[in-house]
Amino acid sequence: MRTARATGKSSSLKLVVVASCIGLLAAALIADYVWASSSSFYLSVRSNWSAEKSVKQVITTGKIGNAKDKKVSPTGPNATFADLPAPLLDWEEMAPAPVPRLDGAAIQIKNLLYVFAGYGTINSVHSHVDIYNFSDNTWGGRFDMPKEMAHSHLGMVTDGRYIYIVTGQYGPQCRGPTSHSFVLDTETKQWRDLPPLPVPRYAPATQLWRGRLHVMGGSKEDRHEPGIDHWSIAVKDGQVLEKEWRPEIPIPRGGPHRACVVYKDRLYAIGGQEGDFMAKPGSPIFKCVRRKEVVYDYVYMLDDEMKWKELPSMPKADSHIEFAWQIVNGSLIIAGGTTEKHPTTKKMILVGELFRFRFDTLEWSVIGKMPFRVKTTLVGYWDGYLYFTSGQRDKGPLDPSPKKVIGQHNLTSSHHVIGDFLYNVRFSAQCSCLLQEPQPVFLQICDNLCRYVAVVSLSSSSRC
């Protein structure tokens, strides 16, 4: 009898335990489903970006296996590990550019953005200038460039009227550079020759500093080997005051695609890379093939001592930013770019953050996200708004590699998408803190041929 009772109690206890486990499992599944559903809805209306953890992820530098031996999903944290946490911004789509562009150049003079050259596709290049008017959101005033002028990877700077254009790549794919250089009078649309560089370069850092036109770094004639040379020549009002370029102190790290700015009589060189695509040996069309690239986060400054000084590094390595910057309220704003390749797939990774560098404190911060990741974009600033146009965007929120197709343009695997979009975002012009911390309230995304419209309510800041 006792054995039967004990057996009955044991069976009842087992049933209770099993039932409890089933109940807990069901509750967990329901909770997980509700959380996933709410998270999916929240993310679908919150941003074009994937969700990110607030903790900065550490990337190991150990040996990585061959990507061919292991399939890597293009989605998930593995694909977006390089993204940095950043607030959403109120981006608005503007009038699209007349033509798609990659590796073009842009110079802003007052309310006009002069947009030069660039790839149309990997097999075609532009040889004209388009002008965007910030005041009325229109494009117009197209005019031709000199036939001898480079079509991409240009060095370019302005004094407020004259635009100085130095060296660059001549032709599509990965053709050779030209040392031909020019100056454009934006009031008369007249071109004049400048003395050619001692040797041609791809995408050199270019600036006006202390009455001299400075050109430094870039890639050498093979398009891959970094150059550290630095030259200058005296100029004034579009006129060259010397017959030859003068050697200057070499830049510590050479290579193309860096930002170069002047602020309060100091010259800064920011980001960039060593190595680039180069022409396939023996290719009759100079077909682009990828070679090893090292993207860096270095920031260098040249001052009265005429010695390069290293400043605090960027939040992450960033390249393809030579025309992706503006100076706003004592800060440098940099938009997008490219960072180090994916450690496993080895694919190029695009950047979608806005970086801010304060000249007074020498501090970097990430102040917001762009509608998508993009490289070689062209940036302007007018009446409290930051604009960007053209470039090469990502494949989507979960895939930061370059996209292959836009519209009817089909491109090779070397260069992928070329945008004809134009966006702007409102910056606070009244506040010294430059940009308010945005609070995401509502975001509407409209996807139509890689075009987006985003609306987010921004809060005011008591600090201002």
C-alpha cells in the first residue's frame, strides 16, 4: 500500500514538474514572439539602418581563415560590425543631380555647388561641370571642362572665386593620371592653365594655405603605391606667381582620398588610405582590379613650426572623403566614406556616419547617421542645412558593401553604384553646440529607385 501511494505521489510530482516546464516554455515563446514583433515594427519605421548595440564592439586581429572556405551571411552583426551608434537625423530628399557620379569633385562658393567630372559608369566619364543652387533647389548652368583635364581623382580647392584643379585620372576604368592642372574663374567661366605637377598623382590632398597652393600625398602613377611628396606654388586671384612647384615637408603617411582643410591658419590632413584599385596588367581597357588597401584614421596638422603633428584619431578609419566635408561653427563635419574591409569576406565596407571634429578641443564625436552608407559623396552647407549628393551607396541596412546597379547602369565588380541623389539635413545655426541630440519620434521611409524620404522630430537642447 505504501509503495502504491509513493508511486502515485511520485507520478503526480512528475506531472506537475513537466506541466510547469511546458508552461514556462510557452510563456517564454510568447514573450519572445511579442518582443520580436514589436522590435521588428519599431525598427521598420525607425531607420534604414540595422539595430546596433550601444557597446562598442571589439574586432579581433587574429588570423582569419580563407573566405572561400566559409560562407558568411551578408546580414546580422557580422556584416555591420563597423557601424557606430549614432542618432537619427532629419534628412530630406532634394532635386536629384542631372547625372549619376562617382569619384567626382565639388566646390562650394556662396550658394552654389560646382560639381565636376566623375565616372558615369566604370566605362564612361563626365567632362563637364554641373551647378546646384542651394537657394532655390535647382540644377543648371552646365558647362564643359578643358579636354585635357582629368575626369576623376582630382585635387581641387577655391579662394572664393577661382577654383584650382590639380592632376587626377584621365579616362574611365583605371587609366593613367595626368599632370595637367587648371584654374577656373567662376564669374567668367574662363579656364587657364596652371604649371603641371612635377609628377602626376591620383586624388592628392589639396589646399590653399598662406598664399600658396599645396598638393600632397595621393597615389603614384601605378594608382596603387602611395606618394608622400608635398609641393606648393604661390598663387593670387587665379594667377600663378611662380614658374615651378616648390618641394615642402613630406606628409607622414601618403596615399589618396583624404580630407584636407585649413582652419585658423593651420593645415589639416585627415583619414585616407594607402593602396587602391589599379589597372590589370596587359588589359587594353585598363580594367580595374583590386589590390591591398590600408585605410587609416590618422589626423595630421601643419602649423608655424612647419612640422607635421599627429592629433587625436578619427572615431574609425575613413577614406574617400576628399570632398565629403564642411566646416560649420568651428567644427569639421565629415560625411560617409569607406573603412577597413570586412575581416572575413574582404569586401569593401562603406561608412554611414557623420563625424564631428572640434578644432578648439581637438575632440571627435559621431553626431548622426546618413540615410544610407555612401562613399565619395560631395558635401555642401547653406543656411543651416548640410547637403550631400552623388557617390556610391550600400546594398542595404544589413549589407555595408557597395551596391552594383542603379537605374539602367550595369557596372563591373570593381565599381558598383553611382547615385544621382541629393539630400539635406537641418543643423542648428543658432546654438554653439552645432547639432542638437535628436530624439526619434517618427520616421517614414519611401524606397523608390534608391531614393528615401526621412522625417524625424528633433528636440531642443537646454545646453543651448
